[in-house]
Amino acid sequence: MLENVRILGTSHIAAQSLKEVRSSIVNDKPDILALELDRGRLVGLMSEDTERKRVPIRQIGLKGYLFYVMGSWLQKKLGRMVGVMPGAEMKLAITLAKKHSIKIALIDRDIRITLKRFSQSMGWRERFNFVADMVKGLVFKKKMEEEMGLKELDLTKVPDEELIEKLIQRVKERYPGMYSSLIEERNIIMANNIIRLSLAEPDKRILVIVGAGHRRALEEELSRASSTGFAIAG
């Protein structure tokens, strides 16, 4: 790992993440916050204008748009269940950064590009798997929860590393296009942006705040880069 970088993995609807973000910023006093956001998502997150939160379907393709709508709906539904709206930990980080005069760096890929890549990469086989998994989830819900370790999942806390890796591996096997566009490609982009930021600001303490599913891969990429002295090939 780069010596001036620390990565905090969060859940976007977990109360635990709010506590950890506040504690990390107040106690560690970072000079820079590197956030899993792009400019469009930052504006949408901080704006009350629903129009500014929308992503035009013509820019991202039908599959990307449907995924975006369904994902947003599901996150909001889960957020209402636990009393924490999606992205609350990022909003808190931005608020605290302003309060303590901490520089903010946006390290993620433009969501429009990510969703367009998703539209392009999700083939017929993945669409079939999606329908099959949906039906299986409805008919054999309890069995699937036990198989995936979701039965005892506490949405107010960040999932443990073992469960995260299990879920990511399932996505990789069942939905390789989705894994590539939503996880793998973004990990490389975020890792490279963190490396550039660290090299440009070697004397600054950098706190990276990303979804917990990205944390381990980013740490591995940064460790590899710090040992070789080179950024990751995109």
C-alpha cells in the first residue's frame, strides 16, 4: 500500500458506515478525501432537484438505464427499511470536508460511461441468468439466502469480507459482463486515480472512501503499484 493512503470500505445504507466515516475524518484528520464518485453523481447526490439526478437513456443505452432505475429503486427501498438513505455516508464525508477545509478528489468513472459499458457488455446469456436467478430467488428464497449467507445479513452494518468476496465471485461467474463494467474496470480506474493523487501529493494524508466491495481489490492494486513503481494498465 502507498504510505499516505488509507482505504475505508462502506455500505451505502449502513448506519455503521456513517459512524466510521465521521470517526475516520475527525480522528485521522486527512488532508484529502478521495471519494467513489464522479462529478455527475456528486451533483445529483447533493441536489434536491430530481431532474439533476437522472441519467438520460440515450446516453447509456436501454439495459444500462433499466439497471440504473432498478438499482436506485432497490437501494431506496432498503434505505427506508434501515432509516439510512443511499449515499448518506458520502454526503456526510462531503459535509465534514467542507467543515474542516479538506480537499475532495473524485476518483470514479463517469456513471454515464459505466452504464453505457454495462449496456454493451451484458449479453443474452447474462440476461437469461438474470431471469433464472430472479425466479429462483422468488421460489427458493430461503434456500438461496442460506447458500449465499444472506440469512443473517444485518443491513445496518458493513458486510464481512467473506460474504463480500462470495457475492463478487458469484457476479463474476454468472454475469462476467456486469462484473467487468461495474467492478473490474472501475477498480482499475479508481486505483490509477489514487496512485496519481498520491504521487502528486506525497506529503498529504489521503482517506479513500469506497463501497466495501471495492476495498480489497484497490488495496491489492495499490500494493502492486507501490512495489513496482508503476500504475495499473487500463
